Amino acid sequence: MSRPIYLDCHATTPVDPQVMAAMLPYFTEYFGNPSSINHQYGWEAEAAVKQAREIIANAINATPVEIIFTSGATEANNLAIKGVAEAYVEQGQHIITVATEHNAVIDPCKYLETLGFTVTYLPVGEDGIIDLKTLEAAFRDDTILVSVMAANNEIGVLQPLAAIGAMCRDRRILFHTDAAQAIGKIPLDVEGMHIDLMSLTAHKVYGPKGIGALYVRRRQPRVAIAPQLHGGGHERGMRSGTLYTPQIVGFGKAVEMALSLQEEENQRLTSLRQQLWQRLSSLSGIYLNGHPTQRLPGNLNISIEGVDGAALLLGLQSTVALSSGSACSSTSTAPSHVLTALGRSESLAYASLRFGIGRFNTSEEIDLVAETVISVVESLRSSILSSRISR
Ligand SMILES: *Cc1c(COP(=O)(O)O)cnc(C)c1O
């Protein structure tokens, strides 16, 4: 039996075969602990980690010592937000973030509220983008941190990082960005954008799961974070634990490939997305969620009027693997907090589809998916109609 077409690249991506090939020797042959400074096994692993660290630092215009490896973006977000809160508590206890952030940002903020911190959750416009005037109005004398994601995981919308960074720098407030969906896909520059902390992950960009990083600015200003894992003092004392060499090598290779393919891939993905949207637009009562162009090339998020979200997914699941606005936090059945923040009604938030088009998708697949969505929607609508008539 053939498997459904994979269009859920915001959830995760397959490991690119070239990434896999780069990782393999580090499981068996070069298995040393990068912290073993007294023998060749350690040196080999350390050299591989060093190379990956340089690639990742260069990708965001940082220096290698500013890259702290973590288990992924969830851990990086927790380390950034709780680590800054703990280190700067004497300066203030106010944090600004956005209503549409990933739960890995929202939940650490909620946790800090239980400890006495105050958090402002900025609203977004209908297009999913924050208004800089609203940000300006939210700053307080005791604001220590602003956390705004680079690219949204549901609607792909890109926030104006450079403008936000400049506003934070003027006020000497730290700026963190969750760039889990952005690394390798859009240009990121911690200097030009005045970013102080940046969360990264490998598995959204054809690298392995279980590895990511937090960029922590070391100069102008030197950012302090309180470690959340204590132990051997790895990663400048900010994140203890033996470095996971094969995953780190894979992360580096994945970022290197993404950067070299970025321009070509972005063009191809943008055209596949336009193809999909054009085909689907033949349906009535279909809405695009998020800004039409200021979004990730491979992202399309739509709401469809007059159908039940669960029935729609059920009808599609043998043809295409994707997620809906209600299935984002896996077990939750509440409508997406991102779509409701855009002002979508609960029923439109439920009847939504998130397409994540990626490196291995083809134009033929997009056509087949569009055809299937159209026919499932039409049949659901006509069955609703016929059940109304028969009543
Ligand atoms: C996937 C994702 C995360 C979580 O990353 P993990 O590496 O899976 O922990 C955090 N933020 C955003 C925006 C994401 O898309």
C-alpha cells in the first residue's frame, strides 16, 4: 500500500540522505566524547562539533562560542526565557511576547507568571503580524525581555525582526526570537537584526530530531542566562550534558545544505504554494490564513467554510498527511490559538488545513492533493445539503 503524500513539513521533515551519511561515522567509528581532551577519540569528536558549531554560527552571523547546543527549540526557548528571567530578576519582572507564539514560548511565560512575573501577550493583526506601535506601547521600565518568533509554525508568517530588534536595543531590553521554522529558509542575522538570543532546531530543516541550539550574545551586550540543567559545565556552563556528536554533525550538515539550496528551493516552494492556492481558490468559501506574501515559501494555511474540520481531515488522510488548526498540539481538540488570534471564528479555525510543502514534494503531488481537497470538500458540502433537504 502506498503511503499518503507528506505535506506536514512544519511538524517535521525527513533527514536528508546526505545529512544521514554525514552522521553515520559518528555513531560507531568516531564515537569519542568531545570533552575527552586527553586522546584522539575525543579530539576527533571535538573537531566535528567545532565544524558544525562554525556552520551554525555563520548561518546567523554569530560567533561559534555563542552557540549553545540543546535538545531542540523547546529546550532552547525554555533556557532563553527562564534563564533570562532568573538572571535579570533584580532588573525587572516584565516580559513581552505574542499571542501566536509556539507553546514552547507561551508555556514557559505562563510558568513565570506563577512565580510573580508579568507577561504581555501582544495581539496580531488579521494578517498575523504584530503592530510595532502596540509593541512600543507595551514597553515598561521593568521590561527585561521581548520574545517574538521569526516564522510562525502554523501560518508561516514572518515577523519584522530587524525593526523589533532596533526598538529593543534602543531601550536596552533583551530580544529573543524562536527561529525554529526560519533557520535555513529566510536570512537571519543576529547583528543586523539586533537579536540577543535565538532558538534553533535541526528537524524542521532536514536534520535529525533531538538537536537544536540557543544563540546567546556574548558582546554588546554580554547576555547572562541562568542554566536550567546543572552538571559538568558544558557549553560555557549554560547547558550541561555530554554533547550528542552525531546529531550535532547532522545539524551542521543540514544547515549547510539548506543555505546552499535556499534561493533555488524558496523559488520552487513559492511556485508550488501558488499552484496549490490557485487550484484551491476554485472552491467557494475558502480563506487564506496569514499574510499572503510575508510568509515561509512552503506554507499555505486555509480555512474552509461549511465543512466539519474533523470530517475533512478524515476524508483526506489516505491521500495526504497534513495537519489542521485543531491538531497542532497533538492531543488538544481546542481550536488553534493562532487562528483565533487572527480573528477567525471558532468554526473557521476548526475547518482549517496547514500545508507544509518541502524539499521532496513535486508539482504532480500538489495537483493530486488539490484535486482531492476539492472533491472531499464538495462531497462534504453536498452531504450536508442533502441531509438538510431530507429533514
Ligand atoms: C517545532 C517548533 C518548536 C519545537 O522545536 P523542537 O526542536 O521540536 O523542540 C518550537 N518553536 C517553533 C516555532 C517550532 O516550529
